[in-house]
Amino acid sequence: MEFLLFFGMAINVSLLFYLASKSNNGLKFLIYSLSGYWFLSFIVRPLVFIYSRDQNIDSVIYDSRIGQSSSNFISVMSLIVIGCFVFCIPIIINLSRRSSNDKLTLILNNPNNSKEIIWVISYGLSCGIIALLIEGTSFQNPFSKSLTSLISISLSIFLWKRRELKLAKKVSSTIVVIGSLGTLLLSISANNSKGILLTPVLIFISTLTIWDKQGLNLKKVSFLAFIATIVMPLFSKLQIIKLGAVAATSARNNYELLPWYLSPFLEIANRFDQFARVTDAYFDQSRSFDGLQSWIIYILNSLKWNPGSGRSESTFGQDWNILITAQTIPGAQLSNVSLTQGMIAEGYVWAGLSSLVIECLLMSIIFIWVGRSLERGAISLIFAFGLIGNATIFEMGVVQTTGIFSGVMKILLFIWISKKFWISSLNRNLS
């Protein structure tokens, strides 16, 4: 049965990969990235767990909650296979209804749209860096906190559109240098967040000309292998910076006892922890979040703009850690670390399989929406990359997505007002 579930998950990843190959550029980027995330979270991590369990290896991946019973592992893995397949359904429907004459491509040839994108990149970088500087002083405020993410959003927009914009090399280099330095400072201020640094890299790699030709070839496979050999040591370095040398070393516990084809994935599989969060949800017998009504309340609270939130109030991820994770792990100590649950774990915890199906369908629709936004104008690009954030869209459920949506709407409102004021000033000067 365990083999059949791994086979089912492999089919899900292959299906997602196929759907990506048939999608428009925006959705293609999102789904290819998600397929990699599924591979690490729901194939590699469970494989490391199974090997650790069968060989009695106390690796960081081993989970005693499902390690004592094969039936528990099968139940958890079944939820994952079902949730991932349900996620694919709206994308299949979307592809079957897509017109072959996609009018969105016409937008790329609109010079006015290009000018607007260049203005958004320049203005967004400037405002984001000013906001980050304010955040380092006693003058920090809710607005400066919200606007710091404009740095990474603006850099992401430039990297995504750089080939269409065709800017002069000096201008492009200036944007990359300023955007990269600003993103690095933003990552440091966000407790050395890896996602803030890796998201622009992922966007840059995905827009290289090597992917323009259809299908896989030796050149593409070799390049993917080259990327993999760089990502592994880079991830280890970032983990040391993020967690400290002691914690990073403990994450490699019994590394040498794993076979050569699994040991390189130990650290990165530990970071891709959605499998553990689904295990949390499965063992939450007390139903800590109290059903669908609680789900709706959390969503509505996430949509509210509370100027004080984000600095002192607990997040949904912290609530999850305290109310579910700590309660389902024997001997666990309470921690205020904010965990990211993902659609399957968050979906199941509210009302079982029914809410899991609803959540996976909703997240799939959100992916389609964001993918389409990546093919449109400047404001839509801000919205899309704001929701993608520091790659959190690949590991979020509906509650955390609505929280980020609320933050993105503040940024969009700021940009819209600024744009109106800018245009008004230009018209006044011209007249």
C-alpha cells in the first residue's frame, strides 16, 4: 500500500508537470515551481522518513507519531495524494477552456504598458528602500512596515519582464544592483529569511532563454543538474545563517547513515515540512480550530487591516504550532515559531476530508488567478508578486493567503494613489 501511495504521488507530480508545460507563462512558472515543491515535500521527505523508520535511524525527518504504525503513515499519505489530485482539477478545466488565441500576449507589445511597468519598478524600489530605512529607526510605523516588501516585488517584476522591457544595460544593471542589495537587507531584517533571497533567483532562472524550446533536451537536463549542485550547498549555508551552526548541525544528525541518493536531501527535506503539518492535522483529535465556523472567522480576521498587527499579535502559524503541533507531539515544548501549514493540512483540520477538498480547490483557483495576473499590466504584477511573496504561496493555505492578500491591497492602494498624484502633477506642469 505504501508503494501504491508513492506511485500515486508520483503521478500527481507528473500530472502537475504536464499541466505546467501546457499553460501560459505565468501559470507555467507557478506550477513548475509547485511541482518541485511537491516532489521535495511529498516524495523525497516521506522516502527519507521510510528509510529512517525501516533502518532505525534517528534522523531529523523521523516522526514517532507515524513511525510506530504503518497504517498511520498510509492515512497521512492518502490525504496528501487526494489533496494534490483535487488541486489539479481546476487547472485541467482551465486548460480545456483556454482559447488558442490568447489576447493577453497583445499586452506585452503595448509601449504604454512598458512605461508603466518601468515607473512601478523605479518608484517601488525607491519607496521600499525608504520604508526599510524608516523601519530601522524609532519612526517605524504600520505604513513603512507594509511598504518594505516593495523592494522584492519591484525586483521580481523587473526580472520577470526584463526581456520584454529591453532596457539599456546600464539601467538594467543599476536596477539589479539596487534591488539585490535592498532584497538582501530586507532578508536580514526578516530574521535572515531564505525565501526573500531565493524567490528572485527562481524568477531569474525561470525566464532564461534556455527554456524557450519545447520539450526536454540534454542542454536543459544538464542545466537542471548544474542548478541542483549549486542549490544544495547554498541552502546549507543559508540554514547556518538562519538557524545558527548548532541547530544546522543537529539537522544533519545521522546524515552519514542514509544512502547516497537520499543523504544530500536531508537538510532541504527538513525545510519542506508540509508532510509533518499534515501529520499534525491527522493527529489533532481535539479539533483545536473548531470546525468551519472557526475557519471563516480566521479568514475574516486575516482580511482585516489592523495597524498594530505583525509586530505583537500572534499569527495563524503560531496558533497552529501551539494548539496543534505541540499537542500532537509527545513531550513537545510550546514554541511561538510561526509554521506554514499548506492547503492539505489546513484544509483537513477544519472539518476533515470535505474541508480539505474545498481548500485545495480554492488554492488551485488562486494559483490560476495569480498566473493570469502575471500576464497583465503593472498593477496586476504587483498583486501577483505580492501574493507570491517570499515563495510562501507554494506552502500556504487559504487563511495565510488572505492575510497576505490584505497586505498586498494596502500596497496596491498606495501605488494607485501615487500614480494618480504623479499623473496629476505632470498634467499641471504641462499646462
